[in-house]
Amino acid sequence: MDRNIVYPGGIPLDTDMLAVNRNAMVALGVLIGATLGYTPVLDGLQVRPTVPASMAVLVAPGCITQMSVVDQAAYGSMAADATPLMKMGFNLTATSFTLSAPTSAGQSVCYLIQATFGENDDTAVVLPYFNAANPARPYLGPNNSGSGQTTRRRQSVQLQLKTGAPALTGTQGAPPVDAGWIGLATIVVAAGQTQVVAGDISGLPEGAPLGFKLPTLRPGFSSVATFTSSGVFAVPVGVTRVKVTAIGGGGAGGTHASLPGGGGGAGGRAVKVVVGLVPGSSVAVTVGAGGVAVTSPGAGGGGGTSSFGSYVSATGGAGGAGGSAAVVSTGAGGGNGVGGDVNVPGGYGTDGSNAAGRGGDGGGPGNGRGSSGTVAGIGAPGFGGGGGGGGSAATGGAGGAGLVLVEY
């Protein structure tokens, strides 16, 4: 930020004070561009009905940042400066607009409220000036004219109401947004209407206020808590949202009395960003166990469900088929994600091959492999993988345990 230099004994100049204001404004404009960018940004300025409802609407206090120039007109004795600069205007009080209903039955009219950055000089005051002939009696106004001079260059949100053409209800059109302006909302009023309610007002996307403020922003998810067994997630200080990945347990491979068993299904997966958490509170975390292999002929055990409180869960995969019937042992279905922003079903286990004498592979990823001959199926090495089916008259492999990851 530029700063003026003054010296002892120097005669004070009006530009000394004017330059301080201009330098501060320029520094703020550069900061706005560096943080918010160089396209218009609005905050607040929501259009709402009055309470109690009437034919008026209110534009809430708020601000706008928009590209302008350093000074469109001379600033005191400083010349105009057309250098582009982001500027901020703000309104500290609400602004009211009164609407009128069409006079013809069956018609409606659409109003538009638009906003732009505004800058104007105001607050006229008759200023005292030094009178060299009689310092005790200052001149009133320049050359003792008694005329007032503006003393403030005000930066604000300029608001405007535009009225569309009345038309049959349902066919009325909104007025166009003018160049350099930003549409905040449209309001539709029908003939005979005596009150404007919230349902008559439609906010426009370009006039949407900031979705986040600095205290709610975080640099992504920089930490992770890994749960390989059930436990409790204590919400850390300053954390209100987390990203959860839940994987259900995989099903075990099947065991057949004389033929190969089917592969177990993989656990489902779910990913969800959970918001609204309270720092210092706790959320129960359940990790689904992997399906247990059975030593006697029968279907492998199913995997358990993994969950993060009641927010999101992933069910386990089913166990592969086995038993004693002289039929092909089928692979089992996978689990499912429940309540996630993304829900991914677990993979199916494959069927046992009687001709090749080989058990079916478990559903993946992280799946176990089916075995040949009389060798036991290979258990799943990865989280949520299905266990491989046992070979002829051999035990199926265990399913992989589930997993819950909490990123914050």
C-alpha cells in the first residue's frame, strides 16, 4: 500500500489527506481482486416480503464488489484516475420497493430488482475557509460565497426496480437485466393481488450471495481417522463436517461336500460428506466383520454392515453357496452403500467350476481366490473383499473385514 511522506515544517496540503484515502481504497481494491476475483460478488441483498405482508418488498442490507475505476471524477483537487480497480459498495439498511398489481383481470406482471456498484458525492456542507485579512473571521464557503460543497464520496449498492409488461398470467416476461447490472430477483404479481409473499419472489442465480464465509472454510480434508474395528469418532474442535468412506465386510466363500464352492460377495461402499457436526460430540462407528468360513458344507458367512452413526452405512456381501446338492455352487451378491453421496455396490463372487474342480473367486476389490483340488479357498486380503470358494470338499476362504475412513 502506498503511503504519503510529509516533513516537519512543511505546509500541509489537501492532497496529503486525499491521497491517504485514495491509497487505502486502492489497497483494498487489490485485496478484493486477489481474494474474491475480478467478477462481481454479492453478499446479503436478499429480496424478501415485508412483515406483515404488503405490496412492498425489502432488499436486505448487503454489499457488492464490482470492477470500476479508481476515480471516475476528480477527487477534491486530485485528478480523475481511470485505472481499473475492484471496488466495494455497501448498504447498511434495507431498501423498500412498492409494487402494483395489473388492473386487467387475468393478467400478471413480472418485476425485476437489479443491483450495481454506485459511487456519488454527497453530504454538502458550507465549509470555513481561511481569511488572511481577518483570521478570526473565516470565509464561509469558497471565496466567501456561502455555498455548500460535498464532503463525502459514498460507495454503495445502487438498486433499481424494473417493471415488465402485463400479460396473461403464465405468459408474463421478466424485464432484461441492464448491462453492468446484476439481477437479484424477479417478483410476479397478479391482478387483484394485495400482498406479496415469499412464493411470489424468485432469486436469480447471478444475484446469489456468498455461500461460504471465512470461518466456515477449511483447506479440504487434511486429517484422517481410520477405523478397522468399531469405535467412536470424537468430533475435533473447529470441525463441523467430515468426509466418510464406509466399506462393508466381505462374504466368505462357500464350502461344498464334494464339489467346489462359490465365491463370496464384496462389501458395499458409500462415500458421504457429513455436515452439521458439533465439535466435542461423538459419533458411533461400526465396522462390519468379514464373513466367517464354514467348515461343514454350506454357504459362507455374510459380511457385516459398516456405518458412521445414522449418517451413512455400507452393508456386507453375502456368503458364497455350498452345501451337498450336485449342482454348481453360485457366487454371492455384494453389499450396497446406503445414504451416501456416492453408493457403490460390492462385486459379485464367481461360481465354482465343477468341470475344472475350482472354487469361485470372491467379489472384489481386495478379493480372495478360489482354490482347486481339495485346497481351502483363499481368504480376502483387502478390506471388504469376498472370500474365495473352497476346492472340492474344501473349506471356503474368509471374507475381508470392513473399514470406515473419516477425513476432516
